[in-house]
Amino acid sequence: MKKKEREDIIRAETEASEATRDAPLSDRAFRKGGTRSVVYSVRLTPEQTEEIQRIADESGVPASGIVREWVLQGLAHEREPSNVDALVDTLSRDVDRLRRRLGRKAS
């Protein structure tokens, strides 16, 4: 699977997860091996949280989804030691950020 495809899947899953996060689980839902989600707390300045919220609002995605996507991208980056892969990952993030900024200016 190519990096772009993986990032698209991560982004789609993040958005789907956020869209249904308050919905009850179906009777058929189960977790393999009893895996549970873990919540991490991080310290950010008010300016940083405001910036994250602004990016989320402009993207139409909840702030927690944006942060989760960034964490998942960082984890994927850590798993791939190739310099070429790291460069492609960086360029992909820069293109996504540019698209958000261009979308904001067009509004």
C-alpha cells in the first residue's frame, strides 16, 4: 500500500470515527483481544489550542480528529526509516496544509 493510500484511509477512518463517536455501539460490536482506547493528555498553550481549533473549523473536522491524524502520521513516519519516505510524508503534509490555506482564502 502506498503512503498516500494509507494516509487517505487514516483520514477517512478519523473522520468516520469522529462523526459517530457519540453513537452507541451495535450489539455485534466487539474488540479483539479486549483492546481498549487510551486517552492521552497533552499540555498546549491557549494559542496552540486556538490554532488547532481554527484548522479544524476550516477543515470541517473535529479538533480531536485533526490531532489524532497528526499523531497517526507521526507514528507511521517513525515506522519508516527511509529518507525518501520521510520526504514524501513531509511533502504530503505540506500539500494538505496548503490546500487548507487555499480553501480558507477562497471562502
